[in-house]
Amino acid sequence: MTPSTTTWAQRIAYGLPAFALAVVGIPVYVYLPKFYSDVIGVDIALMGGILLAVRLFDAVSDPVIGLVSDRTTSRFGRRRPYIAIGGVGVALAMIFLFTPPRETSVNPTVWFAFWIFTLFVFWTLVTVPYESLGPEISHDYTDRTTLFAVRDGLLIAGTLAAAAAPALVAALWQTPPSPEGERRKFFLIGMIYAPILIGTCLWCVYRIREQSGLLAGEPPGAGGRWRAVWQNRPFMLLLTAYTISAIGSNLPATLILYYVQYVLQSSKADLFLILYLTTGVVFLPAWIAIARRVGKKNAWLAAMTINTGIFLGVFFLGPGDEMLYGILVFGSGLGFGASLALPSAIQADVIDYDELLTGMRREGRYIGLWSIAKKMAAAAGVGIGLAVLGAAGYAPNAEQPAEVVMTLRVLYALVPCLCNIAAILIIWRYPLNARAHRDIRAAIQSRREKNAPLVDPLRPGHQIVA
């Protein structure tokens, strides 16, 4: 059986790959688009379309990898072989993506499209099994909050490191703010991150052993079992709310460089980004304590409310409002860590509910769908955000017309707040709390011991066929 709690050594070993995999977040979605548009010369609207197309492909690849890992049987387990192979693949693809060729015979748009596609193929190969491993490590309702807080805390720390990397690399290697300097900077970032990514994935594979006694995922040909996923009401509420909220949060991540430069007319975007991420890491332990006291759902609702209420003020800022913007960034960052860790911990609980309904452990299938939601939300932030910005008349390295400035303010501040409000209204109806989860775990044990009849804890009076 899976242990009820995890050790700190297990939590850190499991969380370390998230630190390194964060390089695919900030650099790819924040720095790389501007690098490829302003330095390499790729059309901004076309680049947004490429990123959106890659994410649409993920709509197929994510659940496929999830199903394959569920059904994998090997001496190394269901998840670990993919984590090892995928980590190496992501590292290699990242190096090529961060090092576009200088030869005019190579179309930079084609280069970008090929390597961003390759990057996300391997990203799927590692992240879906990696995240599927998490719910298997612990079945304890409270311990999961800590486990996923460690993982997502390291993810934020990795994002912070990735956000600071361009400035640090530029300072340490004295790369000038020129096209040649930008090229060298991204090359160095790729060479630094590649071995870290490979090393952390391999350490996780070595240190974490997949637990014995887990029920296998569904056998081949059990396609009809998808219906049980759509009938898992807690999961559907969670997935819908998370997706809407993530679409909103990815817009500021994509547009912060543009907003700070052209709306605030400031050159301190890196500092503001670091402030936001640092605030998220520092206050994450407090949210763990809050979640233990009031429950995961209520803590997540509180975090989204704080983030939304404070960040709305950013819409009204203009040139010279750096100090006020910094205060609002800090305030909205208070709930950032909770917005990552708490949904992940809640997600593990709804997978247990699926085991009760189906009699199978199907982390891969659920994580595959969850991964689609994350990637499509990120794609919407990049694809739609950049496409709308291009349609509004954005011109690289030039003074922007009023229409572009207003578009930036709406996309960067107003739309994310509206998305969060919609997510709050949806997750309010989420029914699974600590007591319900204890009942679900007890019913799962009863199912394994063939003690019938089984009653669905979330639908009193409704029997489950064992």
C-alpha cells in the first residue's frame, strides 16, 4: 500500500524536476517570443499562431501519453522511464530552440516552429508521467497539500530563477543589449539549464520508487471508461475553474514585457517579475497552514479573491506609475503560490474518487487531461494575446499608438480578473472536503476487500457496483 505520509527527502526528490522544468515557462512564454520577434525577425502574429497550433497538437498527445503510462509495465515502473527519456529530450530541444541559426538559408520561422514543436513533444513525455507520479506517492488528504506545495514551490523557485536568468547571465558574461548579445545570452541560458534538467529528472527517477499494491490502469480497449471521467463531477468542476483561471493568469505572463515597456514606459520588467514570483514563494507556507485550517477549496478561493481584487488596479495605471505597480504586483503575488499548489492537491483527491467509481488507478488519464488544460490556457495567453496585439497594430521597438496601449491594458489586467471571477463562481460548487475524502478512502478499502454494498460519499443513497 502507498504510505500515508511522505518524508522531506521524498518530497524534495519528487519536486526537483519541477524546478528545472520551469525553464519551459518564463523563457518560452515571456522572453522567447520577444527574442524571436524583435531580434530574429519572426512575425509576432505568425509566432502566436505557431504556439497555438503546437498546443492544439497537445490536445491529442497529452491524454495518449497518459494512457500509455497507465498501461506500461516494466521493471522501472509505469512513470519513471518516461521521466528519464523526456527530461533528456526537453534539454536537447531547448538548446536548439535557444540557439537559432545565423545562416540566411535557414528560415527562422521554420526553425522556431520545428524546435518549439519538438520541445513540447518531449515536454509531454516527461510532465504527464511526472505529474501522474505525484498522486501515487501519498493518499493522505493533508500530506498531499505539503507534497504538492513542495513541488509547486520548487516550480515557482525555478520560474524565479528562469526569470532572473537573462539579467544574471547578461551581468556575469557582460552580454551587450544588442542582437548579438541577445543571441549569446539565450545560448548560455540553454547550456546552463540543460544539465540541471537532466540531472534533476534522473535523481527523481532514482530516488522515488513507484509504490507496490496500486491497482493497474485500465487494460487496452477500455475506451468506454472515458465516460467515467466526464461523470466525475468534482473533477469537471475543478478542471473548468482551473482552465478559465489559467487562461487569465497566462495573459499577464505573456504580455508583462510589453505592458511594462509600452504602458508604464519602464525598463524594469525583470524586477517586477522577480518581485511577483518571490512573493509567491515566500507566502506559500502560509497558504499551506491556511489550507490545513479551512480546507483546500476555501484557501484557493481566498487566494484567487486576493489576487483578483488587487490586480484589477493595474488596469488604471499609466506612464510613470512604477511604484504603484510594484505595490500591486506584490499584493497580487500573495496568492500566486496557492493558485499553483492547491489545485494540484485537490486534483489528487478527485483521482481517488475515480478509483472508487471505476476500481482502477488512472492518474495518467486525468493528468493528461489536466495537462491539456494547462497547455491550452498557456497557448491562449500567447496565441490570442500576441495575435490580438498584432492586429491592434503593434510595431516592434517603436512608440505604440493609443489603440495598442489600450489593448495591452485590457489583455494584461482586465481579462485576467474577469477570468478569475468566473473561476471563483465555478469552484464554489466543488463538493469534496477532508471528511468526504476520508469517506472515499474508506470506501476504496472496502471495495478492495469486497465489502458490499458501497455508497457514494458524494451522492448519499447512490450505490456503486463493486
